[in-house]
Amino acid sequence: MIFFALWRRGLLRRADGEKMRHFLGLLADPLALSRRYPMWRILSWSRLLCSPRYAAAVATWLEYRMNLFDGVEG
């Protein structure tokens, strides 16, 4: 479900290597919060795969985070 929700919002196209490293907590910046508490740790993977409503909410949250990262919002 999550891949479908991300695809519908066009976020799969926008997710580059740097954003994925930030999401997974693999950034070289020691001051980045995501290195200590990566964003993926708060997500329920079973709900992401099974619940369309939860997947849509997470996709909306990821879109907001990507917009912050790109400087569109904030």
C-alpha cells in the first residue's frame, strides 16, 4: 500500500539518494536528528503494507518532510 500511495503523490520520483539517507539515518552529519532517531523507526511496517488509510497518511507526512528538505515549505 505504501508504494502505491507514494507513487500516486509522485514521491517515488522525488526521492533521491540524499533524502533516502536522511530518512534511514545514514547521513554523515553528526548533528542530524535522523542519525540518532531515524524517521523510519516510528512507522508501523505491518500497517504500511496492509492499511491504505495509514499508508496515505504516511505518504502525506513524507511529502511534507520532502518539501521541508527541498525548501518548499517551512
